[in-house]
Amino acid sequence: MAVLGLQAPVSAAGSAAVSVSPASTTSTTDSHPRFESACDVPERNHFTCFAQRRTDVRSVKGLIRAADTPNGYGAGVLQSAYDLPTDGGSGQTVAIVDAFDDPTAEADLAVYRAQYGLPACTTANGCFSKVDQRGGTNYPTPDPGWAGEISLGLDMVSAIAPGAHILLVEADDNSFESLSAAVDEAVALGAKFISNSYGTDYRGGGGEDPSETTTLDAHYNHPGVAITASTGDYAYGVGYPAASQYVTAVGGTTLTRDASTPRGWTESAWSLAGSGCSLYEPKPAFQHDTGCANRALADVSAVAEDVAVYQTYGNGGWAVYGGTSVSAPIIASVYAVAGTPVAGTYPNSYPYAASTGINDITTGSNGSCSPAYLCNGTTGYDGPTGLGTPTGLSAFRSGPHGVLSGNVTDGATGKPVSGATVTAGTNVAHTDASGAYSLTLPTGNYDISVEAFGYATGSADGVVVDDGATLTKSFSLTPVPSRTVAGKVTDGSGHGWPLYAKITADGVPGSVWTDPATGSYSLDLPEGHTYTLHVATATTGYRAVTKKIDVGDAAQTVGFSVPVDSWASSTPGYRVDETGSTEPFDATDAAPEGWQVVNADGTTRLGVRRPRQPRQPHRR
């Protein structure tokens, strides 16, 4: 049994200084990077993931100072390369469907988002959720290879759509049956954007089967949902589900900085991206290339080399990844930022109907073929990159739509209100510094709401958006009084001393810190709302604390007693004493003496257990 003992502090609580050396001197523009597949060669009737991890870049764990940013393209770079907003995706949910469990998915996601200054996306604040393929929490067996695939997907959604909620659906395994069922579950849980960075191993020409059109296609046929699928990492050839007529097949590019171009970047077809002409899938009505009578792929593309990913299960922290597993979640997220698809439509058709919003990729090759456009970058449509890569959002928006725009101002002063959230259904926009906003909306009838910190909510009901309409709707918001919330943050496991801690509130810009000598804090919050406060101590070894408060018409005192994490060993003033026996679990034919093999409640999954005493704080 482990016991926490109290001891006098060596010094006052404060922030620890951490020295981090550069992650690697290897350039991410190396013309010959060394990659390895994250996932094993699949069995028959199983998919593989299309994540490729560079082996010539040393892993570094934890946050890295700005001067030594992680190797690989980060969030801001990707947003810039594709001319995307920095706060896109609000009000949307992007699903990542993968196989097996990544037990550190949420913790790793937190590091990635903190590194690039993105808003927190956690289970606690409702942004992140992880479910099994039935929507529950009976997670599958962890797998270090697929964990890299999962971290890659989560990080790319964060980079492209930082305001979106993220749903991770973990299939029981990588079989056709399990992963296709996980797609259905993502739809059932409300996701309108689903990324699938996996597919069949099409090397040798065996990537397709006639049963796809009758057995598997139904799982990927969800009108009104943007479903993306990677075309693969084995160069020219066709795999599934990218071949499905119902998904957006996403190819890959090599992205290179080039200051001599107006865009500042150049792209070419990635040499390992999949492409070709399907043997069995019929040609969608929106495809008009003449060299393939059936479904041609890709539809569109995105970078497939050298992005930064944070992964600790199966890797040592920061890594550089490639593969069309990068491209698929990027495109799914671009759809999310562009807006909710129109019900009953197939979003893979949107780029074909657009006249703008695509970077045409005209160079690069992934093999030899006839006709040549199916394996070479060329003007217009080609196999490896499809129509091209995003430049802004216009090519990924739904069919019939209108535009609603206007300004949000302070009702007392008439000054613009920046950062206000304008919501119409699931479509969300934020006002700029001049108070202006613009929303591209599918045709329909909308109730509009406007929220901004320090103001009462504004609204407009029954706004009708017709196809091609340009509507103006402005809002004048009423300021509301603020009330002071103050208190102290103290140790809650025996010492009771003041703690230096950061306090944040959901939906409230900025943060406050306690006085390190007294633990006191004070912040002003607009009245008439419920707020969720979060306390994170600067001293390691304490648990995070969350508390909901209702702010009325009077000031109030709210204190926080923060407990020590009983499994931490580095909390100043405490120590961990390990006592009692240990069990190595080295038997191969039976559970150790005193242990029993049981099934988890409601499952057939085996495990071993024996009651144990919890760690408790102990004062000497």
C-alpha cells in the first residue's frame, strides 16, 4: 500500500523551470525523409491505417518553447497554406473513426493544442468525447500503431477546425465489419463530418472486391454527412473505402514553402498517394473525366508529408507524420469550417460544382498508367490530387445557399463588439475587430442568436434564407453589470497552505492567477449566467478542480480546496511510501494466488482483479 506523508516544503510554491533542447536538426523539407508505416499489414477482410511516421526525427516529450517549435508543419502553418480562418469549426462536430484504443488520446490532444495556442478540447468542457463502436465506454484493446493514427487525426482536426467538437469512435478492431459499424455510430451520434484514414491494402491489385457495392457501401452512404477517406500510401492503385461513390476520396500532396509565388507555397502530387479507376463502383454523376468509366479517385487532396503530431502511447512525444492519413482529416475539417451540408446531398459533389476555392495541382506523379492523368498531376482533374487542394472554403460549401451578414455593436456606446458569436442552427461565425460577421447558410428558416462576453444575448427569429439571397441583419447588444467573485485557493490534503494557481472560466476570455503568498484571487463576471471555473495549480502533483457557480446580482466568495493526486510522487510537502507485497503477474496458465478472472459487467472481456486499499493522505 502507498501512503502519502506530509513534510515541510523546501521552498515556496512556484512554477518549475524546464529546459528543452531542439527536437531535431532534421529539416522537414528533406527530399528523402525516412518513413515507416504506423500499422501492420492487415489480415484478409481487414483495413490498415495510412499513417506514416518519420524515423529520422527524434521524439521530445511535453510542451516545447517557442524558439524550438516541434518539427513538422503546425496548426498555424496549415491554416495559412490553405487560406483558412484561425477559429473555424464552432458549432460543428468532426468524428475520427479508427480501430483499437489510444489510452492517452485526450492527454496527448491537450499538449498539441496547448503548444499551438488552440482552445482546450476536453471531456470536462464538452468538446472532446471518446466512445467505442456502440457509443459506450467499453474501449477496445490498445494498439500503439493505431494510437499514432488516432493522434494524427485528432491533431489535424484541431489544426484546421480548432473551434469544432471532436468525437473519437474506436472500433473493436480493424476488420471491415467493425470499422464500418463505427462509421454508422458516428452518424448516429450526430457527427456531420467523419474522417476515415484507413483502407484496404491494394498492393498487387487486390484493394477492391465486388461485395463492396452491396455489403460495405451502405455504411458509408449517409446523405447530408461529409465522409472523407484516404486514398492510400502505396502509390498508384485503388483501395476501399476511398473507392466508394459516397465518400470524398482524399489524395495527398507534397507542400513546400515558396516565397516567389503569390500563394507563398507550391504543391505537387505526393509520390505515394493512391489513385486510379475503380473496378466496381459506378461513376458518380458529378464526375466527368473521360478516361475512367467507373468511379475515379481522388476527388480532392491535401498535404501528406511532414506534419507535427503529439503521441505518447507508442511514441515518445512529438513526431513527424505523413501519409494520406494526414489528408483525410484535414479535408473533413475544411468541410466542417465551411458549414453544415444540406440535408439529402452528398458533399463529395460540392467541389465539382464550385468555380473557385481550389488550388489546381499540376505537377508530380505516383506511378505509370494509362490514361496518364490518373497517376500524374496535370491541369484540371487528375488522379493523385483530384480537383486540387483547398484555398479557402467556397469549394466545400453546400449547394443552394444564401449569405447572412451584418454588424454587432454595443447598445450603450454604439462601438463595435468584436469576438461575438453569431449562431444560426449549427452554423457559427465570430465578429471581427469592426464588429462585422458573415454566414453562408443552406436555404431554410433560422433563429439567430448573438452572444458576447459582458452582454445580454441578442436574437432574431424566423430569418428566411433563399438560394442566392444576400441578407443583412445587425444586432445591438445590451451590456450587463458584472459582479465580483473572489476567494482563496488552498491545499486540501492536510497542510492547508495557499497555492499559486491559474483560474479560468468557460466562455470568459483570459485568466487570473492567485496571489502566491495568500492564495487569494478575484475576477469580475457578468451577472445572470452560470459559469464553470477551472483551477490548475502551478505546483505539480495536485488535481485539477472544477466548480460551477451562478452569478446573481451580488458579489460572492468561492473558495477552492485542492487535493493532492494520491498517485503523484512530486508534490512539495508530501511523499509516497510504498508498503506491502507486490505481484509480478508472470504466470501464463492461471491468475496469481488471491486473484480471480472475471468478466467486466455487461461484457465478455476478461480481466483480473483483487480488491486493493486506496492511497490516502497521511500526516506524520
